[in-house]
Amino acid sequence: PPKSPNRSGKSTPTRGRPGEKKDEEKLLQDEEEERLRLEQEEKARQEKEAREKLEQERRAELDTKKDKQVFETNIELGAVKLEVEQVKNDKLAHAEWNRYMKCDGKPDPTSVKEINTFISLSHEKGSPDVNIVLEDAKLILSLISELNELLEDFTPEEFEQKVDSYRQTILSLQDLLLNRYNEATLKMLKEASYEADSESGNLQKVVDGENETIMLWANLNKNPRFKLFEFENEKISFELPKVLAMADIAVRILRTKFDHYSHQCTTFLPKKKKVKDEEPIPEEPPKPEDAEEVEVKGDEENGEDAKSVVEEGRQSKQSNEPGLVIEGEKEEETKKDENEGEKEDAVKTPDVQIEIEEDEEEILDPDVVDLRQFSPLGGVYHVDLLKTPPQPNIVRGWTLTQIIDKPLSTVKYPSDNPNTGRSSSRVASANPEGRDEGSPSKTPLEQQQPPIGLTFALPSNVMFFEEPQVASWDSSDKHWKTSGITDTNFDEENRKLLFKTQEFGTFCLMQDSHLNMPFQSWELKPKGTNSTVLTITAAIAEVEIEVKDSKCRLNAPAEDPPKELSGLYGKWMAVPKLIAAMRDAGVNVFPAEDSHKFVSIQSKEVDLERVYEQMAILSSTFAFSWSKWNNDAGSKQVIIQIAPCLIKENVPRDAVSDDDWSIFSVSDDMSYKLALSEYDEEFADVVAKGATYHCDLLHQYERQPLKTATKNCWNNSPKNHKTRTSFSFTRLPHY
């Protein structure tokens, strides 16, 4: 712009507008930001193209070696499975010979002839002496345990014809065991007056066995003010209503460490995919001259099936509790079942079956306990109201005893007749309506015969993480039920549970099977060749299981080990036995096949069993751990942490630092290392720098310096077939 002269004759520059300079600076700033944005976009595009190109190269490389890696993995896993099958086959082949070589005088539970002879002799010549009965109980339980081990070790397909026979033998032995307990109880009741307590005048006797405790109380004194009695050492008590205070009754509480009822429930085993009969294709009706041939042919085909139906009918009758079925009625019912079985076989449906894709859930009554969700703990309590047999009387130096050749009989309570069980003097004092004076008219039977009060002390070898639930056994429906149990009160400090029940029967304590699920964390660290340590931090408990070869044990924590588990710590045992022992002790950290129905988890569409098998093979050289990113990843990949553990001088094998861990993504057809750590803020499915794709975990370290150590692990690990089994039970990455 032109300069204007001033008074001094000098020219000065003209000032522009104040906003023009700011607009110019803003324009330059916007242009610079746009240029940087374009550069960043171009750089991101180039990086994306480079990643995609590298991704394509990696996938192409994986495709070229995928078949080879899958083949090698199948060989490694097949070698382990083959050895497992060989061990099972050898055990099955030598089971009969090993049983014969025991030479311990015990009957062979797999031989129907020997078991039938043993049961018959026990009924005919078995002594009712309580000490002999306890010895017989140990023998019977050992036979049942031997059969259960055979049923657990081998699938039904391997000895299909023997499964039903073994199960029926187990039921017969269980009935025999209860019958022997009843014989011992009857003998003690017949001699009750000889062992009566000097103060109360009643029989108060406790007999401890290795697997059971018999607590017996007989009402000999008939004190009308009697209310409560407690077995002090066992911390178990019962309250009797007044209607029984003057009756010739006895109360037996049989506490057993074993449970012979739950396996009869329909909810004991997980539900499998059901099958349905395919609709038969309509055929042309047979000609009159061929009708006779068709009928004869059908009878021949269904002959064996009819026999099997009759046998099943007999088995179901034999499985009932002893002493509850009259022999004459039992024979009539058996004949009736045979006739019904023949009628059903006359219109047998075709054998063509197909699988149903979705499982149909069993609809249970509200009072039925689902054994898929709850577990009975601490054994079983049989609380029975018994009729006291006639007692011996001493007359002029002679002991007179009324001999009654009848089995132990129970008294029904509550009875349809409110005067049942009362002595004659007590009945005579009652009014004609069957109620005491002063009671309101038309008193309900429940008020005339009030419930029984029971107090159970929680077993000292079982951990209860919450108030246990009481259930009673329904012998007709074959279920544990909560109906009829009221006024439950839990004394947590003294570990006592008080409740009332409408009737005597068989009871147990229940706890939620999934209290410790889902897991908070888990780690699997090697301790040597074919040895590893599994640490699980569950929702409540924390356990450490050490696996070595085909055995495992529960390690005690360094501080404050629970006294309930003192009998398990440090004992080496087979994997199934340790799992059963920990579950019986209340520490269930082993998810079942259907646990996902009761625990909120993220389902994974990955063959997890194959992942567990590979982890087991690598577990002698690599450490595995959970990752918090497993929940953020998709359902088609599992995120785990892996760390190499080399043998070094003066350094424990399980010593792993935070820097040693790497995060891996595992799916059905791919495995790779992620450029991610547990301390990052967001999940990113990005392959780590320099990492390559592999089809599985076994080949993940193929190009790493740890190749030699890994191969050594592979060569040593196939013999460790039971290690794979332990991981298969725990299902770690899934939870």
C-alpha cells in the first residue's frame, strides 16, 4: 500500500486490519493439520496393506505346512491315547486273574454265582452280633467299591453284557448291608434291659464302625415328661412329641459315610442327547395266507426282548428297601410285570433311531433336589422309629423271654390313628375323639402328632461354605426332597443344624456344587519330567494339586490349612479318586459336562479337549496360566498365557517371572502369539512382531531356540497318560 507523508516529511507504513493476520494464521494451521492427517491416513493405509500382505503371507505359509503339522500332532496325541487304551485293555485283560490271585477268601463280585451264594449264606447263617456285622459291612462295602471301579474305568461298550449285571449286584449288596444293620439293631433291642442306663432307665447305646455309627435309644422307662435326648459325643439329638413318650418305641440314628441312594436318582448323571424312534414307513398289510407266518416270526424276534423286560421288572422290585415288600405280593407283582412285558413286546416299535439335536430338560417338582446342581455331603442319616421287642423278665430266679421270630419292624409316624403307639393306659385316659382334654374340637392330625425335632452336627471332615440344605429320601420317587422339613436353624459357630420333620426317614445335607465356580484364576507350572503343579483360585477356596506320572495329590497351603481337609493332604492317589475325595469333602473345583447351565461363563466354540491334551504334553516344559483377555476375545478363540521353563542350576522349574509370560490365541485351526500383555488397557487381536501362525500349540515354538527342550518334552510325555486325564476333568481355559 502507498505510504503517506507525516509532518516531518517522512512516510510511515499503513497498518492492516487486526483480524486479517489471525485468519491467515488459522488458514496455515488448518492446512498443516490437513497435511498431517493425510500423511497419517496414508501411513495407516500403508501399514494396513503391509499387515494384510504379511497376514496373507503367514496364512499362505500356514496353508503349506498345515497338513504336515496336523499330521504330526495327530501322531503325538494318538500315541498318548494309544497308550491309555493299552493300559485299560491290559487292566481289563488281567482283572480276572488279579482278582483270583488275591486269595483273600472274598467272593468275586463279578461272578453272579459266588455273589448269590454269599448273599444267601449271609441271610441264613449271618450272626447278628454287632461286631461281626461291622466286619461284614466292611467286606460288603469293599465288594461294592470293586464293582464301582470297574464301572468307572470301562465304558459300557467294552463289556456291555456285564454292566447291568454289575449294577444289579451293587443293589443286592446294598440291600444286604441294610439288612445286616437291622439284624444287629434287633439283637441290641432284645437285650436293651441288660444295658439300660442307671439314671434314665432307657437304653442309650452308640456303636462306632469304620464306615458307620449306630446310635440307639430305647424307651424302656416311659417317662411322660421326656422331651429331648442327645448323643453327646456325636452331637446329634432328637426331640420326641408327647404322643410317643409313653410308647414302646426306640429311635435308631444310623449315620453312614457312604451314600447308596443318590445314584438311583434320575438327576445323578448328566443328561445325554436323547433318541427318538423314527416313524415307521407304512407297509402293505400281509396277505391272509402270510399272516400266520408273520405272527410266528414276530414272536421269535421278540423272545429275547421279552426276557429282558421281565428281568428289568424283577430288578426294579429287588432294588426296593428290605423288609417293606411282602413276599406273596412281590411274586404276584412279578407275574403281573411279566404279563405286561409280553403285551408290550407284541407291538414293539422299529429299532431305527435318530439323535435329537437339543436336549429335553426333565421337569422336576419344586421340592425335588436336582443333583446336577447340588451335592449330598457328609454321608447319610437314617432316622428310624422302631418297635421295641419284648424284654426279658426275671421271675423267681428264672429269666423269661418271649421269642418272636420276626424282623425288625418300624412304627409309622404320623399314623392315621392318633392313638397308634400309645400304651393302653395312655389310650384309656384319652377322650373318645382321640384327643386330649382341653384341646379344641376337630384338632387336625398334624397338631395331635407334631413334627420331630432333629439336630445334626456337621461332619468334621467336610467343608460347608454356606448353610447346608436338608433333604429326605423318597423311596417311591427315588429322589431327595425338601418337603416336610421346616423350622431350619443353622448354628454356624457350633456347626450345628436344627430342623423339624413331619416323619422319620433318611436325610442328608446338601450344598451347591458350583459355589467355587467360575474360577478367578489358575496356573499350571512344571515341576519336572512328567510332573506339574496345578493351582486354582476359585470363588471361595484355593487349592494346589500336584500331578506326577499317573498319580496326584492335594498339597496343603503354607498358612492355616483347613482342618477339614487334613485327611487328604499329601496322599498320592489316582485322578478319579482324588476328584471324588475332594468333592466328598465339599471342595468341588471340577466342572461337570453340564455345569455351564448353573454357572455364568462365556461359551467357546473350540475343541477344548484337544487343547487340554496339547497342554498336558507340553506341561513338563512350559507353564500355562489364565488370561483376563479370554472374556474379551470371541467365542472362536481361547486366550491363555504361556511361559517357557528350562532346567537351570539352582533355579526351581516353576520359577516364572512376569516378563516370561506371553499371550497366545488358540483356535481349532490356528495358534499364534499376540502383541499384548496382561497390563494393557484394551484387547487387540494383533500378531506379535516376528511371530508366525501354527495350527496348534505343539508347533508354536517350532522356530524358537526352545525347540530341543520342547522335543524332549514330547518324547517323555506320552507315558504320562493320566496327566492328560486330569486336565480333561478341570477344563481350565473354559472357566
